[in-house]
Amino acid sequence: MRGLTTTDAGPLLFRDVALVDGTGAASRPGTAVLTDGGRIRWIGPDEQAPDVPDHAVVHGGGRSLLPGLINAHVHLSSDAGPDLAAQVAADTVPMSTLRAATMAELTLQTGVTTVRDCGAASGIVIDLAKAIDDGLVPGPRVVAAGRVITMTGGHGHFIGREADGVDAVRRAVRAEIKEGADFIKVMATGGVLTAGVDPNNIALLPEELAVVAQEAHNSGRRVTTHAIGNAGIRNALLAGIDSIEHGMHLDDPTLELALDRGAFLVPTLLAVSRIVDAGVARGVPLWVVEKAEEQLQHSRDSFVAAVRSGMKIAAGTDAGTPFNPHEDLADELALMVSLGLSPMQAIVAATAHAAENLDVLHAVGTVEVGKRADLLLVDGDPTADITAVARVVLVAKDGVVVRDELPAPLLQPAG
């Protein structure tokens, strides 16, 4: 997986922090964490912290230290303007690439150190991920789908490969794998942001979805699906798809199926909410607003049902959709808490569960010795008040500090 290589980062010792390690375990005040070479090397009581040069010490002052957050559903090449499809149509490849790089840097500054990009035109984000890995531009590590797989004229066709029939769909998936996609994104239903399609209607057929899952899994990749209506969700689960994006019409039998299959839900609650809040007054097309208004309560009710069922939740915002900026994962977590998750469950959704869904839990998502040194220091206790995750004090990716808001500069020149 791209983005999981070692770096030349020197030692960094976080002292006197309350460690929230992403596993769901209780916060551990009075903890120290040592990173070196881009990895976490030691975790233990603050009084037993190893010696490092003074200039490499972060004095946490009792603040909370978390894993770098993960946004499991973004569109980096879109910037939350009022009409996503129009922006995609108007952008040249260079413009879209510059836009994506800008969104990536903004994302990293909020403490999100990993994202899963769920679709962009022209393979833009696959190349951006490589540029970030090579140090050409700053940003989170990116797990990228490339183009989505959709039926002719289906949802997201403007960022997708259109394919009809089992053989054509198989070729489309293999083409994305050839282009370097880290996972496959497929459209099981219509959607809100594509003209002329109904979010509740089936898109690709069960046999087409099955071949998508087969080809993705044969190549060692996971597969996720845009699925709003219940019939499309069921088709996707029966086909063996690993993750449901949006999932706005989950009923009890479908939730039982999801639990049986071990599938994740990425609810993207902010997406329709932000469209409804903005409305036509801020330039969102009327047909988009009407569809979002129709789905808003279904989205929330379905999420509540999923939480009660025990379905695994991974946090994702659908960032880049209208008035849904890339900086707002904290708002998604707060909304999830308001609808039934505990603050700790919301943290896990944005760390360990998201990492598992992206197939990167071996490297990120929890604060454990040997894992990548992606860390977020915040003011307050997010296990009691989830809004604390937005009070960012310091962000490190691969052991390199990329944002430092501590009262005194963190890294002083060595004497």
C-alpha cells in the first residue's frame, strides 16, 4: 500500500499526555510516547520516559493524544462548491490536480493523516497520492479508487468508467486496477448529485456487482459501493462488497445480512445535511436540493438503526460535495454522537475502524509500538466531549510535525 514507507524523521517524545489509543480502551493520563524513524517506538508511564534531546520533547501538558484521524470517504478533486458535476465538467486536468493538492494540504492540517478517495476523474488522485508519498506536496496518505465503476449514464458517470454487462464491468475493474487503484468503488444505486437518476433505484445488477467484488478480491483489494436504496444495498452485500457508502435505507433484514457479512457502513451524514442547509439560495441546483431533502431523515434513521444493530461504522464525510469541506471530519463525528454513538465509539470510527475498512490497520489507526507515527494532540478530552478533536494543537504524520500550535515552539535548534 502506498504511503506506508519509512521516513527520516528523528526522535520525538510526547510527555504528559492522556493517550486515547484508538482501540476503544480508556484514556491513559500521564503517558509518554516516543517516535523515531517515522514509527512509534515506546509507550509507557511518563516518569519512565526515555531520554531524548530537549529540543525533541513535546510537553503535552495533560492534553489528549490520539492516532491521526482517518476520513474514509472524500473526493479530493472537488472543493465543496455548490455544483460538483458542473465543477468536474469545467475543470481541466491541471486545474483539478491543483484543486486536489490544495484540499489534501487543508485536510492534513486538521489532524486527518489518512483518507480514502472515493472517486475522481482521469486518475488524478492516484497520481496525487504518489506525489504526496514522494514528498512533492503535503497531504495525508491517500488510499485512492481512481474512477468509479458505474452503468452507462449512472450515478457519478462524470468521474467514472461506464460499463454494462458482466464482461464489460470485469474489463472496467481490471482497467482501474491496471491504472493503480488501491480499491474499487462501484455504484449500486442512483445518487443525489447526478441528474436524471433516482437514489433509490438499482444501478448495476447483482451479477455485475458480483464480478466487481470477484475481480477486486482476486487482486487483493477491497471494494466499496455507493448504495442508498435498500434493494441496491442488499444486492451489494450479497455480491460480497466490503463497505456500504451512505446506506440510507437499511432495514432489519439488511442489517442482519451486513452483520453476517462483516460489512462496514460509512454513513457520510454531513453530505445531505449540508446540501439541505445551503439550499438553492447558495447556488445548489434545485434538483439536488430536492433529492437531498427527501433523503435527509432516512439517512439519520438508517444510521441510528445501524448503531443499534452493532454494524461496524467507519467515519467518512463525502468531503468535496456541496458545502461539505475537507476540514470538517470533526463535525461528522459530532453528528454521529448526537445520533447515538458514544464519543469513544466515534473516535474508533475515525481511527481503528476506518483503518480496518481501508485495509491499513496493520500500519495506522491506533497508537501502538511499531505502527506509523501519525499522531494528533488536542486540547480537552474527546472521550467526554467529541468536539475536542477539532481543537488541534499538533499534528504529526510519519513522525514529522506538520502543524504546531503549542504555546512555545516545539522544535528548538539543538545547542
